[in-house]
Amino acid sequence: MAEANGAGLLLTGRRNALECRLGSTFVATVYFYLKFFEQLQYAKDFLAGRLWMNPLKYFKTLEATDAGAGRADKYEAPTAWLQPCELGTIRIGEIEIAATELTAPVVIQSQEADNTNVLCLYAGTSGHFDMLSDEMLPSFREHMLVPSRCLEMGSVAVLVHHVRNFRSRIVHAVRREGFGMEFGPISYFESSKYSGNLTNPTFAKRADFAWQREHRIALNRGVSEPVAYVLDVGSLDDICSLVDLATLNDSISIVTPNHE
């Protein structure tokens, strides 16, 4: 069986962006984060530095209604995703069920991750572009546009335009509280093809959600119940701004050093 890589990251600053690296392998440069909200007051709380973080169990039990679209995922934090072809015979008493009779993968989830508090962010990154030329600018700008499905996840959004400072303030607050933390991109896998263990379940999701381009902050507070938590990082209004979702993509332009 295959084994998926986890999301453990080294984050190194470069101006106001971040380069995310997994071991020595280049992943992407993060230019900005977006956080979508259903209500303006929630966005204002974020700007004030009060970061609402639901436990993973919240997303596992959330109904996939219009309000939960893109957020609900009953398969959060899978420790293993096993295709029927990888399984042997299942026996229940004297009854044997051949793996070929199974119509879907067997999903194994641990309850340990249920109490983990997470902050989910859309990440505007360089993606697969490791260099730019004038000829590549149109396709790079197209890549940087926020998918329409993301724009439908809330009526208002906050743009984090100084990602290095944003991360630093979160790290400071987490250290102050004495929590454990992991911060990085989600690793997406093809649910119809992948079969094996997932070494970092909190950062593993089906490719059905890849359009979200999610980066996630996961807090281990050492609690025994899955309850929401507000992490106070101090005011963020100097590094974050409210944005108009209706005009967001139209406002994105790419300026290279030669054209500044």
C-alpha cells in the first residue's frame, strides 16, 4: 500500500510572502490568505485578532447544506483510506464477504483528532509556477484568480496581505498559551485511486476539496472535549483588510520586478 506524505512544514520568510518547504522540496510561495465569513461581525472579530477555531468534529458532523457547502466533510482526518482491491475477505461469524463485494473504500478515522481546533484559510500561492516570464503572466494571473466556489462560501472576506507577520503573531499567541500547533497546506488525495495510510490525518483531504487551496492552522490544546476556541492574537487590521468579493478577481494584477 502507498503512504501519503504529511504536511509538516518549514516556513521561511521572503518579504511579505512565505516559502513553504516540505523537507528540501519546494512547494509554493504564499502571497496572501483569504478567510470567508457568512456575517460581517465575524470578519470584524477576525480583524480584531479574535480567531474563532472550530474543532475538527464540527466539520465531520456539519450537514452539507447550502450553509455548510465546502465546509462539511464527514471524512475529516482519515488515518487510512483503503480501496476494496487492497483488502482481504471480511468474515462476520460464518459469513464471508469478499472484498470485491465492497462498493466504496474503507475509511478509518481516529477520534484523537476530533478535539483539534483548526483555522482554515484559502491560500493564494505560486502553485506549480517556479519561475515567471512575460509570456507566462496571463496564465499565472489566471492561476491566481480565486475559484468561484470559494467566493460563494461567504458574503464577506478578509484578505491577509502580510502572511509572514500573520504567522508570527499566531506563533507568538500559541506559545503564550502553551499549545501545540501545526501550520501548513492540506495534502489532497484522489479518493477513487489512493489506497493506504495517511501519516498526517489532520492535513489530509479528498481531492474533491482541492479547489479550496486550503492552508490550515491546527491547535492541540490538550482538551478532552471537541469545543470551539478563540485564539487572541491582537489586532490584525494593519496586516489584513476587508475585501469586496464581487470585484476581488478583477482587482488582481501581476507586476513583475521589470515592470514596477
